[in-house]
Amino acid sequence: MFDLSFSLLPPAIVDLLIEATKQTLYMVAASGLIGTLIGLPLGVFLATSRSGELFAAPWLNSVLGLVVNAARSTPFIILVVAIIPFTRLIAGTSIGTNAAIVPLTVAAAPFIARLIEGSIREVDQGLVEAARAMGASPLQIVRKVLLPEAMPSITLALTLAVVSLLGYSAMVGAVGGGGLGDLGIRFGYQRFMPDVMAAVVIVLILLVQGVQSLGDGIARRLDKRHRG
Amino acid sequence: MNTPLSPAAPDAASAAPVILFDKVEKTYGARRGATPVTALSDISLAVPEGAILGVIGRSGAGKSTLIRLVNGLEKPTSGRVVVDGVDITALDEKALRGARRSIGMIFQHFNLLARRTAYDNVALPLEIAGVPAREIKARVEPLLDLVGLADKRDRYPAELSGGQKQRVGIARALATRPRVLLSDEATSALDPETTQQILALLRKVNAELKLTVLLITHEMAVIKNVADQVAVIDGGRIVERGTTYEVFAHPRHSTTRTFLADLTSASLPPYVADRLKSEPEPGSEAVVRIVFTGDHATDPVLSRVSRLLSVDINIIQAQVDEIAGAPFGVIVVSVPGDAATLSAVTSAVARLNLSSEVLGYV
């Protein structure tokens, strides 16, 4: 299938497309992973720290909620530019694929945190009560009840986050981040090569489809709420 | 609320209570100027070792709060709750976790983990208590046997029926070998037949494991089938307390009577139940419920009253039941509804030491 469609493009462009796909996958994987490492505990905390909850800290919950909202309401392209000093601090440079991972992670972590919070809040409170009645500590409740029970929903949330990151990654071309979006703009748009644009769009569609199918499949296997 | 409370059950004194409520109050705090809500007031209640005590009340009567005080899921505003000699109300969160391991609990909606098999659900409290895997296996399998689910060990809750889920719930509650079992409306989501099976299982574990059981319910049928003692709760207070037999035979408080009436009127034939009115009309017949207890269960009471007063007594419904192992009969009759005849009948019945109650008029 790839040979058929790509043979319409000059070999040099095909190489660029493959390189750009690798860059996109690298940026999305790295920011998705780091974003999850930050977003997962943050999401669990947001879901369990209102007053009367397991780790009740209503004040901290409100503050973190505000920070998350602020990060999420900043348009991504503005976030990329606004945090350039921070990017330089972390990555040593503000240009290139590695540098692009920083704003992508900063955008992904609060998004993932909110999604995880939602997944955790879906877990029946009766299960938390049952675990408390067994003598479980708050950490045991998170480890043995909340995370395992929410896992199908968390899988779908992370799938959504990765799909969103694929979209965001197209914008980091603005700071020389490379990737498919960058290729599409520089060759497809600025050099009037509609066939390159079409190829970029097709590869992105295939990536999104692949990620979504994989996520759906895993979530379905994890979900034991159906009969037989 | 001027009906006298029954004194504490006589056997409460002989066996040390495993669960003791001592002048417990529970008030839910006033937030933003709202008036505080009193959920429980002046609750003193003892559950003797090995007993099955049923607390019955309407929703909102405070029974959920009451049962959650026992394992510290709720804290009383004042008063003490003592379980197996330990003052639960004085424990900090960490000590409370330890105490909870000797108090099992089962729930109306089972609260099983959907992503764990029956086996793994039963294993959960043991994992939480840090029991090694080898010992978990040795504990869980006999429990699945006990509740009759050995063949379902690898099934997920979604693959089990309601009754089977509650059996898993019971096995799970017993995993840490508790001395006390709390049952929070455990049969309310089940059909009548399954309810009977679950209640039979509760009686079995009560007898075999010498478990003290505190259960809450809104169904008198549950009390009748499983509890040897009953407390009736209304408006956050215990309004009646006694052995199940005593309370069924001689209910004192109006709330108790309403619960018992539910049990009886549910079984009245529809042609009577549908026409039942609360006030007499000229020429109407009174429907009277007469309760026969142990000593009089075999006396020819009706024919005696009928002959004595020259009154026609029509039997609408009769049943002899067993409550807490003793025979217990209920007869519903209709007699002429005029005040003079009715009071003559009821006082004649009272002279024979039987209790009667006018259910209505048809």
C-alpha cells in the first residue's frame, strides 16, 4: 500500500516523509510518556483530594485545579512561544525535535491529568467504601481499587491524549520541531506541492486510526463488565 | 414517641456484648448556615455474642449511619461504640484500619471489583492485610466452598447472578476471619427466592463460625427469617427493641406495627386488600388481625369467642409460621364493624392473652 501511493512522489520526498513520520512518533511518544508520568499522579490526586475524600486537601486541590485550567486554556501555539525560556532551560535549546518535546509535555500533562481524574471519578464510590471497610489505607485503595478498576477508562483517556498530541505535534514546526506538520507546511503549502500535503494528511490519518484501534482493543480486553 | 421502650433483651446481660452503642449521637454539621441534621440520637444498643440482631427502619431513619459507626466509616458526634472490647470511637485512622480487619461487611450492591474474579475479590482483604500469597490460597478456596461457589472461582462479577455476587461478598467479608459481620441491606437488591438463600447462608455462617451479625434492612420479612433480635429505628431513635418473637407477637410502637402490617397486608387476598378503608361505614365489617403465640397456638379461640358473643366470625386468611424457631400464627378475620361488637370481640381476645389489631374496614 505504501509503495503504491509513495511511488507517485519523488524518492527524496519519500525520504523526507519517512524522516518526518519518525520525528512525529518520537515527539508524541516522548511527550506522551513524560506527560503520563506527570499527569497520572496529578489526575489521581485531583480525583481524591476534595474535602471528605481519601487525600482530602481542598485548598491544594483548588490551586492545582487552577494551574491545570490555566495550562489548558492557553492555545497551544501561544504556549509554545510563551515558554521558550523554560524550554531552553530544560532542553538547552529552543529549536529542534527535542526542544519541541517540552511544550508538548507541558500541554499534555494537565490534559492527561483531567482525563485521568474523570476516569478515577467514574469508579463506584461503593468500592472505595468496601475497601475502607476492609481496612485498606488510602494508598492501597488507589493501588488495589481505583487504578485497576479505572484501567479500561484510563486506556481510552491516554488514547485520546496521544491522538491530540499527534495534532499538537504538527504545530511545533513553528519552532523548528520538525515532524509531519512541519513537512506539510514547508513543502505542501509554501512550495505548492499538494501531493506532499496529501501524503502528510494520509500518514496522519493512518497514525490516528492505528492509535485509536490499538487503544480501543486494549480497553476492551481490560474491561470485564460485559458478560461471558 | 411516648411509647415505652422495651427493656434491653434479657440475654444481653448474660453474654458480654460484642457490639455496644453507648448513648450515641450523630449530627451532620451545619454548613453555610444550614441547620444541622440529627441522624441518630440517644442510641444505646447491645449486640450479644453470636446473636443476629436486625435493625429495621425506613430509608432516612438513620440505619445506614448506625451500621457505619461500627467499623468507623462514620464517627459519632458523641457517645461510644465498642466492638469486641475496643472503643472504635477512640481509635486513630491507623488503629482503625487494624480493627476493621476483624469486622466484615456486606453491601446492598455487593461492591465487588469488576476487574477481579470471584477468587481475587475474596483475596482482596487478605492482600490488603499483607497475607502471603500461599496462605491467601489456603484461605480463599475453603471460603468459596463454604458459600457454594467453588466452581465459579475464575468468573468475573458480570458473569455471576445477583445471589452469586452476594455469596462472593459474604466470602470476602469472612476472609479475614472477623468476629463481627455487618450486613447493609444485603438482600434488598435480590429477588425473594435468592433472598431466602442468602439469609440461609447468613444463618449458616452465624452458627458455624460463631459470628455476631448486625444487619440493617427495611423489610420485616428479612428480620423474620434471620434475626433473633430486632431493633426498630425511626427518626434517628430506637423506638422498640426485643427478641424477634416478642416484637412480632406484641409490637408496641406504631412504626413497628406499620412494618408488620406491610408483611400482613401484602399477603391479604386482593379482594380484601383493595377494599380496605381506614374508617368504618354503616354495615361494614371490621378486619381484625389476631396473633397466636406459642401457648395459645392450639386453642380453639375463634369458636370460643364466636359462641360467647354470638358473633359471626369470618376467616379471611390464616397462616401459621415459625419465628426464631417458635410457632407463630396470624389469623385475619372479619367481624361486624359496629363499635360495640368490635370492642367486645377485641376484649374477649385480649382476655385470652392474645393480641389483636384492627387493620381496617370492608
